[in-house]
Amino acid sequence: MSTEETTAPARVPFNAKGVRYVEEVGGKIVTAVWVSDPTVDPAEALENILRQDLPYEVEVIAEATRHYRYEGAGFSGWIVRSNGGLDYSDSIPNKREALKHLRWAVEERFKPRGSA
């Protein structure tokens, strides 16, 4: 006689520590993604983000994207997009600095906002 466990995995806290980073397109895009289920690969969740039949939640928190002048951009460097695409960084010259800015954007997203 076998027994199946039907308990759901623990939910990942919706905070900066629960965010994971996914590199795509040969490292030219780095996405900060939160997935409610810790057993789900964040890259897979990101790929399926538009599906509405998933048993978990997924949210893109911020994204760093590499741009090249030779591909038609007005600059060569990185841009970090956050807050649902409303806030963009200035051009960032290298990936290391872009990833610092990406982590900062994630921290800012979850910073408590009080009524001052």
C-alpha cells in the first residue's frame, strides 16, 4: 500500500530574498523573477509566464538588457528596467555594474513604503 503526499511545497516569500535571476539570449538579458513555488525552475516559469493555468504565481521584478550601437541602438551598454517597465536606468557601461543596478532595483521594489 502506497501513500501519496498531497501537501503543496512551501510558498516562497514575496520579497527580495525570494527573487531569482535568469540569464537568457547568451547572457544579453538578465531577468529578476519571483516564483511562488520553490520547486519550479525560474527559467521555465519565465518561459510560461503568460499561461494562466499554472499552479504557481510568477512575476518579473526587473530586467537588465544589453544594447549595441551596431544593432541600431543609440548607445552600447546595459539598461535596467523595473517597476513594471515604467522606470529605466541610464546606460550602464558593463555587465557587472548592470547586475549591481538590477539587484538594487529588486531591493527598491520590496522596500517598505510608509506614509511620511
